Amino acid sequence: MAGHGEVEYATATGNDYSEHEKTYRLFVQLVKWGIYAVVIILLLMAYFLI
């Protein structure tokens, strides 16, 4: 049988909250612009395909 050692847990040190907020804001902006792009594509499809 394989020998199993102790389980090691790694934790991050410090709190980079400002980087977390920047990443979240970027995510929200990408979602917003993605929704705008989908709406524009649907409007163009409705106009040109009917």
C-alpha cells in the first residue's frame, strides 16, 4: 500500500481586497457589454431576417 503523509493546507496571506474589487468591476462590465452585443445582434437579425 502507498504511504500517506499528513494533509497540508495552504492558505493565502494578506487580503488583496482592492484587486478583488477591480476584478469584480471588470466582470460586471464584460457582462454588461456582452448583453448589449447580444441585444444588438438580435435586433439586427429581427430587421434583416424578416
